[in-house]
Amino acid sequence: MVKTNLNIFFILIFAASLFAQENERITVVGDSLVGKRVNGQQIREVIGNVVMTQGDVQITCDKAIQYIAKNEAHLFGNVKAVQDTILILANSAFYYGNEKFTESNTGVKLNDGNVELSAINGKYFFNEKKALFNRDVVLIDSSNKLTSDHLTYFDKEDKAIAVGSVVISDAVSSISADSLIHFRENKNTFAFGNVAIVDSNNNVTITGKELEDISEKKYTRIDGDPLLVQIDTTESGSIDTLIISCKVMEAVEDSVRKLIATDSVKIIRGEFSSVNQKSILFRDDNKIETIKPNEDAPAPILWYEDSQVVGDTVFIYLNGNALKQIDIIGNSSIISNHVGFEFRFDQVSGDIVKLYFENDEINKTEVFGKVLSIYYMFDEEEPNGLVKASSRRALIEFDEGRIADVKMYGSPESEFHPENKIIGKEKEFILPTFILYDNKPTKEKILN
């Protein structure tokens, strides 16, 4: 009894399937119709004003060959397929009624009212509302253009998955990658492999391995050793390049526009360079902030020409392409090398150090809180001893990059050491904060 019931059940299922397929048979009409048998197959050749329908799908063309048993058709000339808002155009195409999809290898276009999609080869699945396009793929919507070798487009989700030589661009920027997922409605984009972002307005290129771009949050994240290169032209017409490398790079636009570089950060711009764990570029304010993110993290290190700067937090202010001011906050120190003299370093430490620049040269330094300093004296380019000093505040003025005057305020104390007492003993005259770092980044190392 159980076996009989099961047989009846399968028979009913099979019959229902046949009934459903029968209802989904394609129908073809036109100006003329010729029936024939070719290689054992029953076919119909329909010519002139051809109209083919299957459910909610309607296709028109100049000529059709209908394969009746297979429920398929070969379509020729001005092929036009319509389903709801979907419009597909091709010179010739195949239509497969059982799977309910169309395919063209001679150039195909799709328009759903929001997106225009074209390629040399394309399939469209009417039940799933899904397109598979290959070779010279181009997708255009109201704000973006996307090109790739292969693309899958989900009409219901407004979602595109592109693979191979992918480029998506708008009026001001572009993203290229090995593969990419783009959501048209919310404009969110995820890119993978050889990612490159190009901002032509600001001459900025950022490369990395992965990209996450969340449009509604105005947030972009690049992972996989991102590298930023910005090329500027100075007032004199020379080329000035900003280079930033790190492990993670984020662009945020909340109350201000910021670029955040995190982990193993290296920065180079002209004579200025830095190694740190976190940097924030305030893109509209010409300001860079480097931070010691926690107690265990190494302090930011900066170099400018022959000077080394260290502190818990460092603010760099730019005037266009030129350095304007550097503020070092917390455990601040500066070491400046006298080139041509073995181990002769001017040294300053304090709670806060501020450096001021003019015409790309340092012209003044202010030091606040627990000031300690060592600076070497010169008489007409000849070394002439050094001065060790301490105070609560100090003002150091420079002339052509060399100390010209030192003023100490708040319980100042100083001592002079003549040249004959220090020559050959320079390493004995260092502050408690004295450390020379040898990991200064170079443009060649970063780009390589």
C-alpha cells in the first residue's frame, strides 16, 4: 500500500512538472511561417515582424528559427527582449525556454531604467533577473561608469560583481582592481586585488590590496600595505611629492575631511619625513597629526633636513607645500646634526617644543617646561665649545639654519664648556633623552 501511494505521488509530481513546462512553451508568430524537419528535429522558420512570447517575456526580431522539442529559438536581426523594466538589444541571440534565459555572442545591451549595460557576450536569466556579461563590459548609471572583462549584474539588488581589469569612475575619481562588488543604490563599493584609487582633482593616487567604500557614511578603508602618492607643484614650479605608506588607511568625512594612516606609518614630503604608528591628515587645514596611540607604542619620529624630532604627539602645519610650524607635545626632543663635524649635535628637550619655519628653513624654536639644551658654539665657522643650559622656557633663534641666539626664561642655569675640553669627548655631552634613530624612510625604499 505504501509503495502504491508513493508511485501515485511521483506520477502526480511528474504530471505537474509536465503541465508547468507545457504552460511555459514559447510561442512564435510572424509574417510567414515554414515548418520543416532538420536532422530529426521539428523546427519552424518564422520571417518578418517576429514576435516570440513566454509568460511575461516578449521578444521581437526580423527572423526566428524555433526548435519545438527543445523549446528554444535562434533569433536574427534587431533582437529586442522585454520583461517589465528590462530591455535587451542584440543583433542576434539564442533563447532557451526551459531555463528562460537569452544569450548573444555578437554584442548585447541591457537597460533596466537605471543601468545601461553592454558587452560582446551576454546572458540574461529572466526568472532570476540576473545578467552575465563578458568581454569589453561597460556599465553606466547616473553617476558612475564601470568597465571590466566579466560582470554579473543582479537587477533586483542593484548589485554588480565585476572581475578582470575593473575600473569604476565618476566625475572626479576612479577605482581600479582585479575584482569589485558595487551596490548601485547606496553606492557602496568593495574592491579586491591591485586596488588603485585616483583622485585627479588633487593629483592623489592610493594603492592597496583591498578597498571598502561606504558612501552613506563617507568612509573609505584601504588594507594591504596601502600607499598614497600626491604630486604637487611648488610656487617655483618644482615638483613636490607627498608619500605615505602604512598597514591601514582610512578616509573619513565627518565634521572635517581626514585621512588616517595606522600601523607602521611612513611619511615623506620634500625634506620632511616621519615614522610613526598613527597619522591623521586634515585635508582642508594643511595639518598632519602624528600620535603615540598607547603607552607601549613607540613615539613618533620626524626628520627635517639634519634634525630629528621625537614626541608623544606631533602637529605639522603646512603653508601650501612648505612647512610652516611643527608642535611637539609630551616628552619632546630635537637633535640637530652639525654636518662635517663628528658627533656634534645641538639638543633640546622639554614638555612642549614649537618649531617655526620661513622659506623652508627653521628660523625660531620655542621650548616650554623642564627645558634642557646643549648647543655648540662657532666662531666664523670654527667650533668654539658648547653651552649646556636649563630653564622653564627657552627661545632659540636661527640664522641660515644655524643657532644665532638662545634666550632662557624662568630660573635659567647655563655652563660653558670650552673647545679644548670637549674635542674628542663629544659623546659625553648628551641629554638624557638622546637617542639617534637610523630608520629614516626614503622615497626609494617606500616606492620599491
